Amino acid sequence: MSEGIVLEEVPDVQAQFQVSTPAMMVIFGASGDLANRKLIPAIYRLSQQRLLPPNFVVLGYARSPLNDEELRLRARNSLLANPEVDFQSADWEAFAPRLYYMSGEYDDAEGFNRLRERIVDLEDQWNIGGNRLFYLSTPPSVYEPVITCLGSAGLVAPVDNHCWTRVVIEKPFGSDLHSAHKLNDHVLSVFDEEQVYRIDHYLGKETVQNVLVFRFANGIFEPIWNRNYVDNVQITVAESIGVEGRGGYYEKSGALRDMMQNHLMQLVSLTAMEPPIAFDAKAVRDQKVNLLQAIRPLRPEEVPNYVVRAQYGAGTADTRPVPAYLDENGVASNSTTETYVAWRLEIDNWRWQGVPFYLRTGKALPRKASEISVTFRRAPHLLFDSADGFDGATRPPEEINQPSTLGMIQNGDSLSRNVLTMRIQPDEGITLKTLAKRPGPSVNLTPVNLEFTYGHSFGEPPDAYQRLLLDVVLGDSTLFTRRDEVELAWQRITQVLDGWQMQEELGANGSAPFRLPHYPAGTWGPAEANALLEREGQHWVIE
């Protein structure tokens, strides 16, 4: 049973985001996948929506020997192939002349001198002034040389007091606490912190931003958003695909670094942070940092008790056959790189003391899903414990032992719990599971969902990169991570990595080599992840 939510008509506020100043955007790695699939389409859509001025110009820089026309042809083809783009010939004819390209190495001082000359020429040609945005859409290994060369070429300091220079750095920002700290030191030796935008595209998703709005703009939820009313919080970020030929890359990262350090830690901080005093960059990021500081640190010997890791074996995920991870190209036969992580995380502060946060992420799971589920405590005295049908005994035969729409096990305990689920993707929306009496002479309780979907109320949400790129141009860093935030997240992740290293070293000294648990592709993970919750009488909401 579902109740749709009807919204009143609201005025179009898009005009308030109109960018009044022109700018030059330089994309390093412009011939790569991210630039063609995400960045250029996002800029094109912003241009279509008149959120960028006519003299917003893009200059691509990469090693590939292309010219302006070849870049434009690539861009046009990527726009035509993108189902999310409403390609219009007139819009393209206005947009294409603003795309330029030059080739060069990422550590070549002479190449960056030529880049400076090209930037100055285009700024004069388009009457841009001196607003400059540098986007590092490159492998992390060249972040430092690019930053160094930008500084050496004199491209970092603003042209005058009326202009700005900003740099956007993609994830992964480091591979552990030491490397993240080192990269931060290097970046901030050239740029000021206010110029640096560390991007995590998850924060650009409308559904992620609405976590804060949902919590703090609605008076009915914040009073119960604490340990007195919440039983547990579960955050799942699941992918149905395997590594799909990227085994060599994935061997260097794994699920913990690839997803847990950024996406899931961000979702934890937004779900659990205290209310900021204002909705601005400093206030919001201060509270996120406070929350990350409150996450209970783990000693190496504690890690196996709180964190489960595993690899997928052969199977079928989302109707597609998936080979075992150890059989993927580029993966070592004795690899201990995890494709799945489940973490029982605790937050030591007044609001969340004693409430477990169960996080999990993995590849080759049954379906793609990103969800936050808040399970509330049972009513202190449930009047209907002994009512007919409460445990499913008098439910229709076809429903007995079947999961509900939220995947809850149908027993008295779970049936009586309210669950609030915020779906980040797909089918973006919010569902609140409540209880109702089934029509009939007996008191037969059944779960019903109060549901809000973005597609029904607002249409499809825009791509995350649209919002984030516009925020960079506007100088709003609210949805970007600060240095202390990045390093705190890495500190907690590195503690888990240290525990795993100790576990592997102990295994190497034993009689049998260390091996990770396995789960068949197309399942929700290993039995050990279920046991992580079952020992406390819990279970995964999505299963």
C-alpha cells in the first residue's frame, strides 16, 4: 500500500543561480572517460539552462594529440550517446565554439607555459577577465605534478582582487592517512584552502542533499533522531556489476578505499551530524568534522570483531553472469583485495551513544542500490502483541513467509518497528514503514508504506556534476570536503587497514595462508556479514 505525496506549485527559482561573471575552465584529462561522460555533458546542460554566461569557455588539456575540432566531435558524440542529455542542434551550435583543446604532458613546465599563453589569449578573445577554474580529471598519480606546474607557471594567484582561481580535485584523494596528508600538504603549498574543492559526486545528488533538509526542515523528525528512539541505522551502497576488466585498478583500491572512505563516510556524517547554525560551507562542514571525530576508533586487534571483508565468487548478478573476482584480468590468484565490506560502526556522542550504524558496500550484489534505513525502537508497550495475525498466522497464504516491500522479516519484532528509508539511487525517494489494521473482523496488523518519490513529485533529478560544477563557479564549497574532514575519514579507514594487515601477517605465520570469505555473485554478501548483525538480534533491512 502506498500513499503518494502531492506538492503545491512553487515558483521557478532557477534564475537566482544565474552566474553573472564569465570564467575559463581548464580540464586536465579532457580526453578521458570522466570528462566525456560527466563533465562536458554537465557543462552543456548548465549552458542549456542559461546557468552559465555565454562567455564561459572550456579548455581541455591532456596527452592525447587532438585539436579543437576533434575535441568538439568527441564531445558531440558523447552528448548524442547520453540518454540524460536533451541534445538540441541550436544549443550545440552555441556551445561548441566555446570548447578548445591543447595537448601536453602533466609534468612539463614548458607545456604549462604554453597553457598560460593559451588561457590569456582565450580570455582576451572572449572578454573573460581572470576567473579560472582548473579541474583535475586525471589519474591521482599526476595530481602533484599538475599542482606544481600550475604554481610554477603563475596560474594560481588571482589576476586581480576582482577575480578568482579555483581547483577541483577528484577522488581518490590519497590511499591512506599518510598519503592524504602528504597530498594536502602539497596542494596547500600552492593553493589556499579556500581555493581547493575536493569533490565527491555523491554529495551533488539531490537525494543526498535532501537528507539535511528532511532532518532539519521538518519538526516531526529531529526530536526523535537520537538514541532514545532509534534502534539502528543501516547504510547500503551496492553495485550489481563486478570489476568488469578493471581488475588492475581495483587491486590497488578495494571496496574500503573505493567506497567506504568517501561515499559511505559522507552519508554517515550527513545522517548523524548535529544541526549546523547556518546552511553555509563552514557551519555544515564543522558539524561533519565533529561527527567524524566522534566515530569510535578501532585498535588493530578489534577490527575483525567489527568489520567483515570478502570477495565475490562466480555467479549471476542482475541477470548477467559474473566471473569470480580471482578470475578477473589483472587480479592476482592469491589476492586479498576486498570487493565487499560490512562495518559495525559506533558514534561516541550524546545523540548516538549505543546506536549501531551498520555500513556495507560491495560489488556483484543482486542490484544497484544506495539507501539509508533508520529503524526505530518498538513501542514500549505494544497492545497488539497477542492480536490475531500479528506474526503472520492469519495473513493470506500467498503472503506468509514472504518479505515485505522493505525486505523486513515477518515476525512480531520486526513487524512492529517503523523503518524510514531514504533511497539515494535508483528510484530516488523516501519511504516510511508504518503499521495498519488489515480490513476484516480480526485485528490483523500489516506494514504499509508512506512514500515520496522524486520522479513523481519533481521529475528526474539532475546529474550530480551539474550542481557541483555550478557551486564551484559560484564559490560555494558547502558540498565539498575540507582538509580536516578528508584526513579524519582516512584516519578511521587506515585503522581498519592496519587491523587487516595484522590479520594477514598472523595468517602468514600460521599453517594455512590467509584467505578472504567468498560470496556468490548475485547475493547480498557473505554469511559473516549477516552474523555481524545477528549476534545482536538484528538483520539487514535490504536482503
